[in-house]
Amino acid sequence: MKILSLHVDHIKFKPLKKALKSVGNLSDKEKKGGSAKDALAVLTAVEKKDHNEKEVVSEFIKNVKKIAEQVGSETIVLYPYAHLSSDLASPDLAERVLNAAEKGLKKFYKVVKAPFGYYKEFEMKVKGHPLSELSREINVGGESEEVIDHEALLKKMSKVKMSAQKGKNGMKSNIELGRDLDLYIVSEIVGHGLPLFTPRGTRIIKELRTFIEDEEIKRGYRYTSTPIMAKSDLYKISGHWQHYKDDMFVMDLGKEKFALRPMTCPFQFVLYKRKARSYKDLPIKYAEIADLFRNEKSGELRGLSRVRQFSLADAHIICRPDQVEKEFLEVLDLVKFVMKSLGVKDIWYRFSQGDVKNKEKYIDNPKAWKESEALMKRILDKSKLKYIVAKDEAAFYGPKLDLQYKDVYGKEDTLFTIQIDFALPERYDMTYKDKNNKDKRPMVVHRSSIGAIERILAVLLEQTQGNFPLWLSPVQVKILPMADKNIDFAKKVEDKLRREGIRVELDERVESMSKKVRDAQVEKANYMVTIGDKEDKAGTLAVRTRKGDIEFGVQLNDFVDRLKSEIKERA
């Protein structure tokens, strides 16, 4: 049974016509409807599970009495309301339960009962105190009742936990910076590990996505779009179900089990298998910025560094064995380009190997492990890349090269990985035809080029302390008019910059110029354009950089050209 109780100043209702043919006719008095003042209106839906009528009625009366005592109401309006449930009881059961409830409540209150089985019109005025609206689900047979406190949920919705200790040398974490720069929030009502990005934060994400998508397309990657969930069957083929299930979000949908995807590879392998492949087709480079879901433990969640939903710049290079070395080296080149372009510092590489003795963690194929690890070592040594070796840190299906970093607290974590996969092409029976038209097994290089967008943003925030280069900055230019009379010209400047693709904000507040400048500096705006009477009259700008350098008499078109050049260079 579901109920919605409303403490009302008044309620009026009138039956219109039968909704159920089986119900009886109304008396002349009942046809006129009913009303009550200062009452507790209890909208009620009887469900199929409420077959234990006596216990259901008893629990219902107990709950209504408790609510009536809390709000101080002496009148109960019992109102059948089928819309509360999609699993309604039969009309006979529902009517018996409601009649019994009416009889029981009359021992304690004045009861007005709306007719059962009729379409009705009604109007009411609900009081505005915290307990005026309460929703409950009543279960019997040992199941506990669910009490939904609307007021408490609203209070929870306003709670944003965005505090963190200072890091080494007083550096702020991405949590503090995200809060101070108004980039993202973590809301208790939404859930930890599920950040909500503001318009400013979303601007940075958009730039990062565009940057990596454009670069990967230049390098021959083909973009896909795949579902965020799949049946368990897909993960069983790969072995993720057997090795990774505890870290997945699993759902029972009817007789089938589904899971939100923790990775993209199985989906892209299905795309590969949609038609026959020749050796001439390879390599095929499938890429996708994919929303992924991993059931991280609550104690491990940290700002943007570790979350439960994230967008990974994921890709899978399906290639012939003789192409693995070349493709792996090209991935390394892409990674180095990306890190340089983003200005990411203090990273190092970790060659993560498996343990053939640990058959629970890794796929049992000692020969393949030996060969793939030897192949990766040969490639890494040929590239003259400096790396450390870590045992028992591989993926369950193959060795990997991890890109490592430390956050402001000195905690080491993985930015992203490059993996050589010997197992999944066999598990998915992926093939291609060689020169002799014989089936051969490809290999797969799993890789990211920028990692999870959320984590790379955390790294950039902490390493720059929010001082983004112009191309990434959420607020590139802040326009600061001296007085209201300068706002018209300021708006013309704002419109010109916006039409040229510059991210600009106009500060129209009635505040001193020193406060406006100070606030713009706190927001880490790259440029501050001051407009006073002199600039207004001359049609020029006073431009202040984030470092504090000031230049007067700047022409608007020259400023636009300067900004565009700086953005293009990604300086």
C-alpha cells in the first residue's frame, strides 16, 4: 500500500462518473461530493501485495494515527488514489481494505471518505509546514515501512561537501579549486563519486574533448558510439564478469542481468565482428569518449581523481601481430604530444606485469603472458623510454604501460594505460583473412591518450592551481565597466568577443573597480578589460593580464587577433 498524506486547509471533491463498472451507484448525497477543513487528506493506493488485509489495515491505521498526531489533525479524508502505484490490487480487494480502514479510523477521528471506483474532481490547499506532505509505503510480513521525508531530502539536496585539506606546500586540491572556481560540485542528494559540472567546468571539458577528438581523427582513429550498458553475456565472453563483476553496477531486468559498462572494448569488438576482415583492413583504430561506470568503494572516492562515473578517451587498435610494435610506438608519440600540449608535468611510466601463478586475477595462459611481456619490453627498450617495472599490476588479459603521477598530497595514481591484449581477440573469436585467405587472429592495443576527462582535469587543476592557459580557461576575458554609463560600450565589446568565439563574462555589479579586479583574479580570468570614460570615448580597451601587466589604448580588433593567436598556439 502507498499513501500520500497532505495536511490541508481545505479539500473539496465531487464524483463525475464511474471508472469501474463493478462499483455500485452513489446516493444523491454522495453524488454531491464532500469537503473538509483543517484535515489530513490521505491519498491511498492498495496494491497486489496487500492480500493480508487485516495486517495491512492495522498498519495503515497506525501510520495515519501517527501522522495525524504529528500535525494535530482531528479530521481524516480517506481518498482512493490509484495513480500512486503501477501494481494495483483487484477492485474487490482494494474496496475491502479501504472500507475496513474507514471503519477503524472512525473510532478515533471524523472520517470523510471519497467514493471508490469513480473519476473525481478535487481541489485542496496544502499547508506549508515541514510535515504537510509525507509519503509512505506500507509493507507487512516483516518488511519495514519506507518513510519519505520531503523536507529532509530538500535539505540534503542543498548540502555540497567540497572541503579538503591543503596539500604539500599549501597547494590546493582539485576539490578546493573546483569549489572556488565554480567548476563542479558533489551533492549528497546525487551521490558521492558523481560530480555535477557547472557551465564553467563544462567549458573546460568541452575543450579537452574537442582537442583529443580532433587530434585522434588526424591520426587515423575512427570514432564509435556504443551503449552505456549491456547484458551480462557480453562481459562473460571477455572474462570481465568473472574477474571484474564486483566492480560493476549490475541490474536485474526481468529474467536478464545487465551491467553499466566499466570499459568499452567488448562493444568495439562486436563492431569489429560485424563483417569479415582482410589483412589489408588492419589496423582498425576504434576510438570513443565513453561514459564508464565503476563501483569504487566510498572511502576511495576523491574529488575528480576517483569517481564512479567518468568519460574515458578510450581506443582499441585491432592489428596484425607484425603491426603491434609500430602501433604501440605511435601511441607513445600521441601520449607525449598530448602531455606536452596540456603542460602536464612530473609523470613517469610503469611497466605493469602479471603473475601467472595468480589464476584468480589473471587469465591462465603462461605462454601468452611470457610472449606479450617480452614484446612490450622490446618495444619500450627500442623507444628508449625510461620506466619502472611493477609485478602483479597488469590487466587480467595482458601487460600494460601505466602513466603515473602524484597528486598534491603525494599520493600516486594512474593517469591512464596502454595495454597489449593477447586474450580477448581469442575469447571473442576475432579473425582476419591473411594473404593466403586463411583465418588469423589479430592482436589488440588498448589505450587512452588523455585518460579520463575528470582525472586529467584534476591533474591540470592541481598542477596549474587553476591558472589555465587561455585555450582551456573557462573565463578567458572578464569585462569590468567603471560605472553604469560605461555598460553600453562594455556590452558591445562583450558581444564582439562572444561572436569571435571568446569565452567572456561581463561584471555589471555595482562594486568598486578594485573589488571587481580582485574577484576576477580569484576566478583566474586570463585577461581583464577595464572600461572607463576614457575608453568609452575613444572606443579602446585597457587590458590587464593575469600577471598584472596593464596596456592602455588597445584596439578591439587587435585584442581579438591576439586572443585568437594565443588560443591557436595553445601556449
